Amino acid sequence: MQVIHDILASAPGVTEWSFVALCLLSFLTSAVSAAFGLGGGAALVAVMASVMPPISIIPVHAVVQVGSNFFRAAIMWRNILFTWMPPFVIGTFIGAAVGGQIVFALPKPLLQAIIGIFVLYAVWGPKVRAMEPSRLTFGCVGAAASFATMFAGATGPLIAPFIKASTTDRMMTVATHAAFMSWQHGVKILTFGFLGFAFGPYIPLTGLMILFGIVGTLSGKFILDWMPEKVFRNGFNLMLTIVALRLLYEASTEIAG
């Protein structure tokens, strides 16, 4: 019992009940992301923001999301569209390098509002729907998302419309999005490491959240296999819309408060 207590009390600034809740939430949010391609990461970081010290939210979230996204990409690797990955990865490194220099200077609500407005337009506006994928496009998307993720945490919705426009079915959409987000969060971990964040005390928490996330991913993958293509597309758009509205709400309340 003492070992269990020590593990639950190991994460600085996180209560034992919050530790347990975060592990369970990792399962649920990973299932959502595996079934619909996104949404889980944004929900997870929103809860983490209410139970963790502010300085640890984004780095710890990145570690957990690498585990969840990489596992999802690994079990679906045959469905990944690799065509646009090289320019996206190059852009990711550039965006993280720039974002890391001013991570404490740019207002978070401003980024949240920009991402929220863009995502709503991407889902419901005609121009992004007709977007033609290119190396330049995905290089810029990688840089913009990597820059924004240093502040906002979950920027999967920023990447998702471009993934959706370049993929042909739900399996390819989910697998490709997971692979791209693995790079995003991985580079973010390296950047925060260079900035001096101490990941060590959070290893028990992140390790267990990753394990719970793997189980959640397998559950969500089962739902994805069963789900009709039309239901997935409608659910994908709904998840994007919900996340975008939440970002706009958070931005407005922070600015007003």
C-alpha cells in the first residue's frame, strides 16, 4: 500500500485523486481520438489545466500524447499517408524553435482565438475544403501548429482540416493525423527539455497515463473499424466544431476576466 501511495503522491502539485482521475481520463480521451481522429487531446489538456501546476501542463501533456498518438500510428501504420510528412516535419522543427524562444511572451488567449476561428472556417467554409495539398502547404502547417502548440497544448484541430483534405478514408485520416501529431508532440518534448523543464518527477504519472491511453486507443480502434464512413466524417466535423467553440470560449473568458 505504501508503494501505491508513493506513486500517487509522486507528481508535484497533483493530488492523489487527481492522479487517478487523469489516468482514467487518458483512457477515455484516447478512445475518443482513436474513434474520431481527434478531440481527446484537447479535452485532456483542458482538465489537466484545472488540476496541475501551470508550468507542467503543456510538457506533461506532450509526453502523454506522444504515447497515445505513436501507438495509434503504429497499429495503423499501413494506412498512413507519408507523402506530406517530410515537409511537415521540417516545418515542425522550425515552428518549435521559434515558439521556444517566446513561449512565455505571447498571450495564450490570442492563439486560442486564432485557432478556433480557423478551425470553424476550415470545417464549414468552402475554400479550405477545396485546398490542394502541397509540400509548401504542409511545411507551413507544420511550422504554424508547432509554434502554436508551445502555448495552446492541443493543436490537433489546426492540422486536422489539412489531413482530412488530403486523405481518402477514415482509416487513412486517423492514422496520418496520429503520425503527424507524434512528431509535433515529440519535438515539443525536446524543446521543453532544452528549456530546462524537469520531466523526472512526472514519470510515474505519464507512464500510467500512457498505459491507460494505449488501452483506450485499442477500444477506440474497435469502434473505428465498425463505424460507417459517413458517420465518421460527420463525427469528425462535430468534434472539430466542439473543440473550436471551446477554444473561443476559453479565449473570451480569459480576455474578459
